[in-house]
Amino acid sequence: MALKATIFKVDLQLTDMDRHYYENHLLTIARHPSETDERMMVRLLAFALNASENLEFTKGLSADDEPSIWQKSLSNELEIWIDVGLPDEKNIRKASNRADQVMIYSYGGNAADIWWNQIQTKLTRFNNVTVINLPEADTQALAQLTTRTMQLNCTIQDGQVWISDDSHTQEITPILLK
């Protein structure tokens, strides 16, 4: 019998002073059985960093040809493709051809560093690809905020991110690689 996704409900109060975006998002996140709390929370962070009314979570790990998050235009064209993790060059090339903008949020400490060293020269030809690395200590601490029902406040200012619940605040420093 196949395991089913675990459903998480998130009330995300977002204050993005860098983009002048202030909104409350009520989100339902399906965590694939093979997905960790850390990866799911990185997806949530990627959503917060790119939030708009048309941004949405996809089937993610359940679908090979979809990113973690995307934004489509009213005519169903892919505007933003957001991937979480360490995608290979083939998937990045495919995403670059399909979407106007591609965002990759890498995480995982040494594994992310090795991945970046192997792929960075291959990505120079893709003008619509942005790569952001999230420090391992930050993403692991972010995973500690995970509960089935979350009320989170997210503040973004000067490239810094603070995510907090009722009792904890986690500062995250995204590092722009490309």
C-alpha cells in the first residue's frame, strides 16, 4: 500500500519590505512521504521569497516534469519556475526553456557546495536562471518550526529573512550564487 502525503496548514503573514509586498497567505502544503521537514520548510521559504497572488505549490516530488512552485500567467504560460534542492543540468535547461524566470533554492551544506562547484560553469549560458543557497544551519533550524498547523510571521528586509511562530524566531541569510 502506498503512503499518502501528509497535509500541513500554514497561515503565513508576510511582510516583504524589499518588494513592498504585504499579504496574508493561507496555504495547504502536501508533504510527500519521502520529503523531510527541512525540504518542506525550504519550499515554504521559497514561496515567501517570491510570493504573489498567482504563485502556487505544484505536485512537486509526485511529478517529474513540475517544479516545487510555479507561477503561471492568465494565458497559462509559465512565468516563474521555482525548484528546491540540487537539480541536474538537464532539468535546469528544460525549466529555462519553459519559463520566463527560473529560481533554484539549494540547501544541504557540503552537498550543495559540491553541486554548485560541478554545475556553476554550465549555468552561465542561462540568463533567466537565479541560484540562491540557503545555509544548512538556517534550514535545519527552520525545520524545527514544523507543526501540522502553523501560524508563521515572515519578514524580509535587505535580503535577510526572519520567520517566527509564537515562541521562536529563525533568521535566514540567503546567499545569491547566480
